[in-house]
Amino acid sequence: MITGKKINQTLSLQAAHALYREDGKWYHHLKIFPGILCDKNGYVEFPDLQMYQNNTYLQHGQDLHVLGGISQIPGYIPYSEEQKQSLNFL
């Protein structure tokens, strides 16, 4: 099972909090920073709470919603083929 924690550890991303959602459209909230939101194809980094709260692509409510998914956010980092293999995405 893929989790944000597993992606963070496997890729050595050094986030304090990492969350995963396959489609990248709905998450619980990041609580510790730096944080990352991951989907099946890549991730977005949030170095601090201010950048996370002020990101206009994120809809903060009871849960976190991302219209169109995190791949639409500037700064989205796609996984390399090697990273996908290490995560068993292929």
C-alpha cells in the first residue's frame, strides 16, 4: 500500500509530514512542515505553513480539496522512472 510516509522515506524527501492520494484531489490537512502532498505521478512541496495556507490551488475546509489535482500546482515534481520503480508504480 502506498502512503505519503512510504513515498517520503523511499525517495528521501525529508518532509516532516507527507500525505498521499492517488488522484491528488482530496487530503487531510498537513500539520507539520516542511510538508508534501503526493499523488500517483508526483508531489508538491510546502516548506512552511504560510506557503501552504496561501496557495490559491488549495481549498482549505474541514478537509483539503485541490481542484484538478496537485499536478496543476506550479512546482509539481513528477516522479522519475527510477522513482516510480522504487515505489512499485509501474
